[in-house]
Amino acid sequence: MALAPTSSTGATAQNAFGLEFQSLLRIILTQLTYQDPLKPLENSEFVSQLAQFSQLQQTQSLNDQITSLLSAQSATQATALLGKTIDVSAGASTVSGEVKSVSFTSGQPTVTIQTATGQTISNLSIANIAQVR
């Protein structure tokens, strides 16, 4: 059972309560420090709590890895659009053009297209793409 956070999630790993894993371990240590010696915590309860904290940390680590995977997949999909002609919904109309570049604004991919008339339109979200040709 791993109780220490991995280096990839160390400072960023937070559980559902908004506490870092190290903070949770400090809570357990404080609980042990101030427990009544005449009424000690049962071993099974203590082990159960440690297992729960470890599971929370592992769940957060998995969540961080899935988020990274989704970002990588989005980047791959966006770069696959380079050189393709796309239709982008722009309100009530649709704009068509060839994808000339892909950029990442706040981690989200956007594309720059060049229309058939030579107009360059930047910062188009890939979420607004209606068709790829």
C-alpha cells in the first residue's frame, strides 16, 4: 500500500475535500498524537482509515492521468486537421476553409483557416467544426 504521493501528482493531488494528500496524513498524525491512551483507536479502524486515504490519493492520481490523456488526444485530433478543408459554424452561417495552423489557448486547441477568398480566420474552436473534408 503506497501512502506517499507520486512525484507526478505530489503538490497537485487533491481529494474531494480540497486537501492535499500530505494534509490528510497530518490529520491522521494529529489524531494519533491527541488520542486518549485509555481509549486507543482500534487497529482495524486505523488501517481502514489509512486505506481510505490511500485510495483517495490513487483516485486523484488516476483522475490527473485521465485529464492528461484527454488533453493529448485533443491535441492529436487538432493537428490531424492540418491541410484539411473544414466547415465551421459561425452563428447562423457556415465558414469553409483550409486549416493552416493549430494553436493552443489555455490548453484548448484552436485552428486558423484560410477561406477560398484568401481570408484568414484565427482562433476557431474545434468544437464548432461542422464538417471535415
